[in-house]
Amino acid sequence: MHQQEADFSYRLWRHDGAQGELIPLLQSAQEHFGYIPRRAIRYISGVTKVPESKIYGVITFYSQFRLQPMGKHAIRLCTGTACHVANASMLLDVIEDEIGTEVDGTSEDGVFTLFSVACIGCCSLAPVMMVDDETHGSLTPVTTRRIVRKVRRTTLAGEKAAAKKAEEEAAAPSAG
């Protein structure tokens, strides 16, 4: 059993109805699934006797919790003072338009999740965004679109190649 799954199962198993268990159970579910799916909410509600509506209230109150899976790539656009002055809000509009979702949302194709962050720490390169662990600075709307499109193209091409390889392996006669 995967360690995160074991932690989640253990927390549920040992739950004794004590106040304050909801947040750790939600954290455990998110660690396991990468977000908190409806089935986990239903299950936690059954175990804790906390109504699903209250659990949703807790999830939406705390920004650490997600109700949808993360994209394959996280885009973090700095909106701190230096980046704000350098027109980060225009870049945010460009990114939202390009990936088809707003801040804290995941693109429909599952490639990107967009975050707005207070500071990346590269103020001399403002405006700045990070795609996963790669920092991109001195951005313009054109360079921002170019970066996002390149990451999407590369990701989708990789997925297509992996699917083709899996299909070929499944179709190949097994040696035996």
C-alpha cells in the first residue's frame, strides 16, 4: 500500500469522533488524491458524522484544499509590488485567456493549474512567472504566450507518444 494511502486509511481507522479531526482527515485525503474528491468527502462525512455541506465549507474556507486535480504543470505568476508595477495583471489576463481558466483553476485539458503568488523573489526580473521549477522573467504578453504554448505543446506531444507506445506494447504478441 502506498504510504500516503496508508496514512489516510490510518487516520480514518483511528478516528474516535474527537473534535479537530476534520482538518487532518482532509489533509490526508488531499495528500493521497492530490485534491479532495467527492467520494472522500462522502466517506469522511460518514466517519466523522459531519455533514457534507459543512465539510465543503471548511474546504472552501482554507486555501490549502483543492476540489479538483492539479494540472501537470503549475504556473505561478508573481503579483508582488515589482511585478505589479511591471504589468503583471495584464500577464495574468494573457495566461487566463491562453489556458482557459482563472487563478486557482486547472485548464480543461489538465495541463495547467494557475496560481497568483505574492513574491517569487526575482524582483529584478519583473514581471516573473514560474512554470513548475523554471523561472521566466522580463515577460511580455508575447513571451508569456509563447512559453505557455510551448509547455502545452511539449506536454501533449509527450502524452500522445506515451499513449502510442502503450498501444503498441498492448498490440504486440507477448513473448513466452
